[in-house]
Amino acid sequence: MNRTGVSSDSAPATPSSTETTRRGVATQAWKAFAAEPLAVVGLVIVVLISLTAIFAPWISPADPTAGVGANRLLPPLEGGHLLGTDGQGRDVLTRLMWGARMSLLIGIVPTALAFIISVPLGMIAGYFLGWIGEGIMRLLDVFLAFPMVLLGLAIVSVLGDGMVNVMLAIVIIELPFMARLVYTETSLLRQKPFITAAKVSGSSTTQIMIRDVLPNVMGALIVYSTTIVGGMIVIGAGFSFLGIGIQPPTADWGIMTADGAAVLDTSPHISLLPGIAIIIVALAFAWIGDGLRLAVDPKKRVN
């Protein structure tokens, strides 16, 4: 009971200063992201394509692997096929919808796995330095010595065809770049006054790395990871185009592009449409990455 006779228990709860600060930061970050028109366009594109991929079994007009011989190589808007058919009489629109599943999985899942693995590797190497850091980074430098696409081709050639092996190859080629980013950020942070203060206050190494280092390296890594997803979709499609990635009759944008190469003169839509889809998605993720770069940089936030 307070002096006014009203029980303090009945007073409405107010958000803590920490929660208010977090909401303010999130609001400003969103304003910075939304101030970049291409970032918003990219986000809308990715959301729409993701929804299409998720609901493809229910909204696609036909079976993605079954074709009708009599409907081979129909141009768009003919025979009830909005985007035409391919060389086996399969509906191109349907295969584009189902192919979005494969492309997004190949781009997002390996990037997420590389993200998870690179955080502890880079933080340990950057925080401890010495022989531990040198050992980790020199091992990863071996992979950095090879061109990304060439290394991926070599890994898939050794492991064999299939979606799982393509994903594993992409994890391996992404990991050194992400780990080096985390390593660089961590090695710079370890010299900061707030890290020194945490050590003096008696915080353990684990507490410092989780509480103080991790939040400060996540921003740059999230931006980089988002940007690189589009590139990994392109690489995955390239593997399928070369016949060493996802195998027919699975609907995949790379396979669709390869299928239309033989009839490019007479039926360009078969290769052109999945090619355009690959470019659009890759650009969308790059635009989102640019928007996130503005959002995580306090100096560029819009008030």
C-alpha cells in the first residue's frame, strides 16, 4: 500500500529500461533497412518465392516430373500452360515452383550450417591467437587457396552427385570465408577496453566470449551470410547444369536451364525462365544484405 492508498501490486507494469532500449534499437534498425528501397524489394521477392516453394504441392498446376508427349515444347500461353512446356511435355511453371524449393534449400541450409560452425572456430582462433589461432586459420587457408567454384567442383566430383553432397561442398567452400570474418572481428574486439574490464571483473573466458564477443561479431556475419546465399544458389544451379549436382527428374532451376540448352533457338523460354529466376533470387539476397548492412551500422541508422 502506498501513500495514496493504492496497492503497489495493482500498478501497471512498465517495460524495463533494457527492453525499451532494445525496442528502440530494433525500430531504428528497421527504419534503416526500410530506407533502402532495393532491400525492401529483395525481402518481398524472397518472401514470395519462399511461400511459393512451401506451398508448391498445393498451388502448382501440374505434376513437376510427369509430362505429356503431345505437349512437348509448347510456347507460353499455349495449351493451357502459362509458361509453356519443356522437351518432355512438363509444365514449366510447375517446375519453376518446385525448383524454388531446391534452390532455396541449397542456398540457405549450407549457409546456415557454415554460419554455425564458423562462429566457434573464428572466435576461438581470434580470441586466443597464438598457436591455436594460427593452427585453425592456416588449416582454413588451405581451402582459401583454391577458387571457390573449382573447389566445389572437386568436392562434388569426389563425393558424388546428389543434393546432400552439393550442400556439403557448399558448406566447405563457405566455411573459410565466414570463419576468417569472425576471426578478424574477434581479434580486434579482444583489445577493446570493455573486454579488458570484463577480465578484470573476474568474468571467465567463456562468459566473455558469449556475453561480450559473440553479440559484436554477429552483425557482420549475418550481413555476409545473407549476401552470399544468392551466390550459393548460383553455384548450386551451376553444378546441376553440369550434371554433377541434383539429378533429373527432380525439378531444379539448374537442370531446367540445362534441359533447354539444346533447343535454345526454337524454345528459349525453357532455359530463359529458370535463368531469370536464378538471377532475381541472387539479386534479392544481395539487396537484403545491403539493407542489413545499413541496419547493423549505428552510424547509418535513420532516426
